[in-house]
Amino acid sequence: MQARRVRGELAITVVDVLSGQVVMAAVLSAMDAELSAREARRDKTRALENAMMQELLSGRTRLL
């Protein structure tokens, strides 16, 4: 944050908004990457669960 004088009588505060937006964009990108990774893992787990259920229901695999 910087204060500037205009005509020597009024101080105006200038906020560096761009750096805050860059930080927020980086945080959101990291969160998006984490969410995508978790969704991919969830999808793989569901596919594995479905395959295991098919094996059990078809009778090809038996549990003792």
C-alpha cells in the first residue's frame, strides 16, 4: 500500500491489487489441481468397486 500526495493537500492510498489477485489465482489453481486429483482417485475407486462386484455377482470369484 502506498500513499501519494495530490497537489500537496490530499493523501490518496493506492492498494496493490494485482499482487493480491496473483496470489489468489495461485491458491485457486492449487485447489483446482487437488480437487481434480481427488476426483480421479474417486473415479478409479468406483471403477474397481464395480469390477469387484461384477466378479462376485457372476460367480467367477467366490469368497470363503
